Amino acid sequence: MAKRLWIIGALAFTFLLGGWLTYRFLAPKPKPAESASILLEKIRTVVKLPTVEGEFSEIYNYNEYSGYFTWLWDKKALIRVHAVVSAGYDLTNLKIEADSSVRVLRIGPVPEPQILSIDHKLEYYDVSTGFFTAFSPEDYNRMNQRAKDLIREQALQSNLLPTAREQAGKVFDIVRFMAESTGWRVELVGWSGGNTAQ
């Protein structure tokens, strides 16, 4: 009787082990389901002339300190930000008039250079939270926006905009040269960016 129970137990164990091994190695692996909805919301025309790009890096330290028992409440993150900042001119309101009677091409008013775009990437290091706290999506959005704002401030304090103005002068020199080669003269209205002929 004991031998019979032992055989039944061994068969049951073998059956269960075989079922588990079959499930573990032969069953189809679950595939994650993905879906996306992409909607084109608006199309608008833009006339922008990027003349320079600058690469910026910064280390951004986010620390939300709650006072006593820091291990229960504090949230900290060390973030490395890498950004490419494009600077140049928004020419949406630029007017170009051709006076064929005197063969003059008037371009202007030429706007001041500005930051056109900031393409940034964040890498999170040393993210730690307290026992009762966690980073919410709003926290990540706020850190993302603050990092972008810091890059913008750093770009405005750099020589990016003066370099953009200098490069625009070279573009306008090319336009002037092309116009003069056909017998026209170029007048830039409101231009304060260098030695380009008026």
C-alpha cells in the first residue's frame, strides 16, 4: 500500500513537473499590447531663419525638503540636461518690396534675433524618495519645464544671439551680392547687425 502511494505520488509529481516545464519553456510568451492615436491638430506656416545652434549641458539638482524625518518625506533627483538651442530670426512679419523704377529691393523691418527652439533631453540620476512620498507626473513635468527654463536663461546670457546676428549679416551679404549682380540695390530697414550695405 505504501509502495502504491509512493508510485502515485511520484507520478503526480512527474505530471506536475512536466506541466510546469511545458508551461515555462513551450507556452507562448505574452506580448505587450501597444496602441497610439496620432492626430494632426493644426498646420501653420512659419518663416524662420535659424542662423546658429548652441549645445548646452547642465546638472540640475531637484530637492524637495520637508524638514524633520527626511527619510520619510524628502524627494531628490539629480538630472543631467543636454540641449541644442537654435537661434535666429522669425521672419513672419518681414516685408519685401521691389521698386523696379529705381531697381531697389527693400527688406524690413528686420527683427531682433531670438531663440527659435530648444531641443533638450533629460537623464535622471540618483532619484530618491521618502518612505511616504513619490515623484508624480506633475513633478516630472515641472522638473522638465524648469530644466528647459534654465537652459533658456543660460542661452540668453551666452554669446548665442550676437553670433546669430553676425551670421544673419552674412546671409544678407549674400542676398545683397546676388541682387547687385543683376543691377539691383538692397536696402535693409531696421537692420543693426553689422557691415551689410544699406
